[in-house]
Amino acid sequence: MGSQVSETTNRSYAKEQERPATRLWGRELWAAAAAVIAAAAITWVTKSYGVNSPDNPAPQTLLPQVTVSKPLVRELDSRLGFLGQFSAVDQVELRAHVGGTLTGIHFKDGDIVHQGDLLFTIDARPYEIRLAQATAQLGARQHGLSWPSPSFGALGN
């Protein structure tokens, strides 16, 4: 039993002694890999962005030939045409209080109208005739005259 304890103790002691060496070697490996990656990145940046050494000057590029001409002067149509639909913001339904024939329409479709604007004119002649009849009847009644009524008996005699 004593030999087993000492072997187990010796193995665990040996493993503890090996770990620091393994950790140290792993750290050195990571540091070396980081240095190689940094050197590769610096080399790539230097070559790709055209940083040139004094031994290797930048190549001379030729300037392109440019042809110049006078601008054309033309009349342009400044009107633009668009397809679309318009709809009114507010809609009002119009109904006449009296009947009659329209003699005038004082707006166009799509015009903006305000309260009190004259929209339509109705033929006034039928109303003027009725007004004249009513005025005549009123005047006759005020003076005591009566309107003759047609009777068939008066014509037969």
C-alpha cells in the first residue's frame, strides 16, 4: 500500500512540474504566431497602398487626352407631363330650392369656390310673370275690383 501512495504522489508531482513548462512553451508559440501575423499585415498594407521605397520609385502615369468642345444652345420645353387623378378635398351636394332653366354657370369643374359665390343663374322670366300677376291681383283687391270668372251660363244667353 505504501508503494501505491508513493507512485500516485510521484505522478501527480511530476505532472505539476511539467505544466509550467508546457504553459511557458504555449505562450512563446502564441507570441511568435502574433509576430508573424503582424509582419504579414504590415507587408500587405505597404504593398497594397503603394508605399514605395527609395529604391523602387512610383511609375510615371500618362495623363489622358481630353477633347473640349463648345456647349450646344437649345430651347428646352420646361413643361412636365404627369399622369394622375385629382380628387376634391371636400365635396358639396347642390340642390336648388326653386325650379327653372339654367341660363348661366359661373364656375368650371375643379375651381375653388367660397361661400356666397354665385354659381348658377336661373331664367327669371317665369318668376317675373308670376310676380306681375300677384301684384295685379293685390292692386285689384285693394281697389275693390274683382276678376271676371268665366261662366258657361253667361255665354249661352
